[in-house]
Amino acid sequence: MPAPRHLRCAFRVMATVKARVEPGLGSRLNDEGPQGPVLAAIRLNDGRTYEKLIAKCKGDPSKPMSFDEVAEEKFRKYLPISIGPIPRERAEAIVESVRGIAALRDVGEIGQRLGTLVGTHE
């Protein structure tokens, strides 16, 4: 489980993040977050600023992530800092169950599989 100080630091940083639409970039903000080009800017306590223009973020509809990228970058990568960590072997079983979701005859099976896989992990 991650040290509480790491979580406190992450929450402090998240509280300072602001998203706004920059009309000159052609971007827009909706319920799913920023769409279109994004200007990422970081201002340090000493006043220095670092900026990077990202024309199309990975995961944008025009630049979708593969299943393997989602599994790695959105699931496995953050397992060590999740609030209720899942053991690696269970995490891999979840990934494989979700990977096979298209082959299921009844989508309810995924809930049964996940319930069995996640369950209580002492």
C-alpha cells in the first residue's frame, strides 16, 4: 500500500490543477475533459513555467489507445498506489477476463468473473 504521504501529496497537486479552454488552440472542454489540442503548463513555486503543446493526446478519438496500452498505462501502472491494492496475479486475471469480454455470450459473466477474481484478498 502506498505511503499516506504520497497520497496526500498527489491530492494536493490534483487540487491545484486547472483546466480551461484556450480558444486560439481550437480546443474545447466537455464532460469527458479537454478535447482537441492541449497546452500543458506547470508553474513552479519559484515562478518558472514549463509549457508543452500536445496536438492530440493519446486516447483522443483520433489517436485511440490499444487494449494493451489501457491495461498497462491505466491499470497495471497504478496498481501500487491504488487505495485497495490488488495482488499482481489477480490483476492479470482481471486483464485477461476483460480482454475476452467480446467473446462472452452474457455480459453478466464479466461481473461474476470479476467478483470471483477481486473478492476479498487477505
